[in-house]
Amino acid sequence: MELTHIAKTVMEKRYLRLKEDGSKETPEEMLRRVAGVIAGVEAQYGASKKEVRAIEEAFYGLMDRQDFMPNSPTFTGAGTALGQLSACFVLPVGDSLVEIYETMKHAALIHQTGGGTGFAFSRLRPAGDKVRSSQGVASGPVSFLRVYNASTEAIKQGGTRRGANMGILRVDHPDILDFIESKADTTQITNFNISVGITDAFMAALEQGTDYELINPRNGEVTGKLSAKLVWDKLVENAWKTGEPGVIFIDRMNRRNPNNHVEVIEATNPCGEQPLPPYGSCNLGSINLANFVKNPYTAQAEVDWERLGQVARMATRFLDNVIDANKYPLPQIAEKARRDRRIGLGIMGWAEMLVQMGLAYDSDEAVALGNQVMTFIKQKAVEESMALAEARGAYPEWEGSQWHKAGLKVRNATMTTVAPTGTISLFAARPDLPCSGGIEPKFALVFTRNQAGAVMLDVDGQFATIAKREGWYSEELMQQVAERGTARGVAGVPERWQQVFATSHDISPEWHVRMQAAFQGADGLPVDRQPVDAAVSKTINFPHHASVEDVAKSYALAWQLGLKGITVYRDGSRASQVLTTGDKT
Ligand code: ADP
């Protein structure tokens, strides 16, 4: 492995374990530990010692070449006492105090293992509703959202990483307006992302300009009506102000869930890439697309389909093994994971693949390639899942699923996803070949950093390589790019590279949405042709001066193009931002 400085630091701090002799394992020893545990599963299915060793080598190679990385909990959990390997969970919240606090406890146990949790608060009776046992009134979903947030806050120092949550409320819940407002003050509920669960009925009312019904989940009674337009406008305006709430298209998620014959999805995990049923979980892993270009940066550049196919199949096998190697935090979760065998094979380094292919992110060619690459990975995942089903059996809930109806015997209810890869993309990056998270464009080409009082320039590895190779690299030019926050419009950068080196701020929101749609796939595709069968985590970036109307357009486009959800961020709209470009750092 060839790691960047940041990757080494992050690994050192949180990922490398102490060995028995008290010294820390090396990054290679960490990969060895993970490969050993995950390959060990093969023995359960009758592999000989020699065969297990061969698979272990293959798994080790995937990670050591930085072709593929499993999600963080697999690194931190493999071979440990906790042994929890998944990043994504959804827990049900029932409409009683016992159930509410039971689930809060379960969430704490999951956070302790580095997993993130999502919840729908939609089953809770609205604020002010009757409570028979105490003859009092209910405090409603938003107040319990705050309680859950406080619990996460209190325990977040203890675990491997600070807890992350997603809170969902259906748009037809009587408390929906309070929910939409609940994070207007950006100092509140900071351990949650929130999203509104948008129904088909709501979208129909919005299109027709009519009211829609609010329903009390306690008894199914209609408690009132609201104008769909009014709610949509409020939602969009808040998203413009603070980035929240996001939306998820809940009926679409259920319609397109291959496993919808046995479960109803109410929520997603924290970053939105996994729509999951109650007690559902998913372990993720992502392929670094930057490693799969032949003849990079030339007119002959092409995707290395053959190697990509091999890696996608081996990664699918790896993730299926994780399900058996995993120690689950709750019996209900273990049971559900084994019945559905969900895995989440995703990608990262998409921006870096595009640069090597000479394509600008905001181009029709890039959007078409995105769809082609993800459809191909899905196809390979299905092939491997079918081979595994042949050898080890289809997943127990397979009968009656969309897979079954399509005549495809598979081992995994869902296979593909696009995760943010916040940490593992660091592990996949090399000094001269960075790896942007998921399908995000590069955030910036030149960062400025204050180090001991001196301003240092951090130049993107690909940008620096090309500039030096072609002879237009200079500190001055890099300084200019840093100040502008983009190469576009900087005279010293050749026109072609100005286009290809698109950063998130150069790219219009519409192209962001179109790219997300290319990976997600449209409504109505056969189950094996949906490029992503879970969902895509992505941020649609807006410049600070974008209008509320601009945000509204993106939300509408997201619905039109078949997205399962959308999250926006307008530059400067929240006080703290992890990364900033140009002279703001
Ligand atoms: P990584 O790169 O560390 O594997 P991602 O950034 O891809 O993780 O996030 C994947 C999922 O992992 C998230 O959607 C969420 O479910 C979970 N997750 C991420 N960060 C945290 C966190 N700080 N605490 C708990 N769960 C998290």
C-alpha cells in the first residue's frame, strides 16, 4: 500500500490495533487481519485449508492494491471481541415509552461498535395526542428526536467514532411542519441528519396543486389537511437555509426494493445510501475506480473492464463472507441480516477515473459512462451472487422476491450502493492518484493550509502530475487556482484541463443531480439492470448566491429522474464546514 500522510495519521489514531506484544500493527498487518477473518468463512462452506489461503491472498490483494476497501467497522471490528463489521442499521421506533427507550438503548450499542443508525419516527402519535395510561398528552416525534440526539451526544466519546443518525418523518404525519423546522437552528440536533419521507400521494397533490391528508398513526384517523405546495415550499426553503431537511421518496424506495415481498422500508441509514427495513443492516465496501483506467491521460484511455469485473466479483464474495463473520449487536439484527444477506458494493474515485479518461464531470459523456460503469459492476455482482447461491444457497427470503420473479437465484437481496466513503477513500488514495469519496467531484484542486504560521499549498496529485509533465506547473499558478477555488478561467491552465478538472463548485446543481441519477438508475428497470439497488449518497452543491427556486428545481428534477432521495448543501449556509476552498481556510 502506498498511503498518503492523512491516511497514515487516521489509521494510526483509530484503526490500527495493539498486538499482543503491546506494539501497534502496521497497515499491512491490519489488512492481513481483515483478510484472514473474512476468508476464514470459506471453511464453513467446505473449502480446504489451501483454498482458504488462496482466498485470503485474493482478499488481501484487493485491499493492498487499493482496488477495494470494506467499510470502517470491518477494519476496526475484524478479529476483535466486539467483532461488529457493518456500517448501516435501521431500527424501528414503536409508539410506546418502552419501545422508544428500548430502541434508544439499541442505538447506543450500535454506536459503540462504529455503526450508524437510522429511524423513522412516523409511528409515534403526534404531539398533544391522548396518552391513555397517564391520562396525559403525548410529546410527539420531534421531542423524542431530541432525546435520541442527547443520548448520542452523551455517549459519543466512548465508541470508535462519534455516533451518526438519520431521522425520518413521513410527510403525512400531523407533526410534519414542526419536524421540518426542527433543525432551522443549526446548533440543535447535531447528531442527526433529517429527511422527510415523501409519498406518491403527496407528489400527486403537489403536481395537481391540491391538499393532502395528515394521518394520526395511532388510529389511522385523518386529522387534517395541508396544501402540498405550502409544505414543499417550507421544506425547500429550509434546505436552502441550512441544507436540511433532505427528502427521501419513500414509496419509490419500497417499489424498487427487490425484497419488498417481506418488508416495508421506513428509513435509511445516516448518509442515505441504504434504505433498510426495521432491524435491517448492511455491510459496505467500495471499489476504487481510479485504479481501472488503461492508458490514462491519453486519447487512448479506456476502462479496464476485465480487471474491474474480476475485482467486482471478488469484492462481492468478500462482502457475502462478512455477513457470516459478523457478530451482530442484537439477535433481531442477526436474524434479519441472515435472512436477507444484504451487501453494499459501491465505488469511489469516480472523479479520478473521469480525469484519466479526459472527461469533464459535467458532460453527457461522463453521465453515460457513470451509468455504464455502475450497471457493469451490478452485473458482475449478480453473477457472483448467483454463483454463491449455487454453492451456498439463495438467501432465505428469496422466494417471492423480485429476483425470484425474474428467474434469478441469488444469495443477496440487495448488492449495490454508493456510500460516501469518507474514511476509506483516504485509505485508497495515493500521493499521485487521489481518491474522491463516492461519486463526488473533486472538492478543490489546491488547498491552502496553515502550518506553523506559514501558508502551505496542497496540490491535487493528478493536477500536479499533469501540470509538471506538461511543463505549466508553477507555485504562482497554483496559488491562483487556490484563490479562485477552481482552474476554470485561470489563463495559465490549458483549456482542455480547465474543463476536465471540474470541482464541485464548477458543476451546476443540475449536473450533480444528473450524475446521481445515472448511478441510481431510472424507475421501471428490471431488478438485475438497476445499477444501484439500494441508494446513492451524494451532496448536491450550490453556490452561496443560489436562490430558493434553484433548490426547488433540483428537488423536482430528483423526483423526475428517479432518485430515491436528495441532499443539498449551499456554500456557507452552515456555520461549520469540514472543508473550505481558497482563502477561507
Ligand atoms: P467509511 O468511509 O468510514 O467506511 P462512509 O463515509 O462511507 O464510511 O459512511 C458509510 C456509513 O457508515 C454511513 O452512511 C453511516 O451509516 C456509517 N457512519 C459513517 N460515519 C459514522 C459515524 N461517525 N458514526 C456512526 N456511523 C457512521
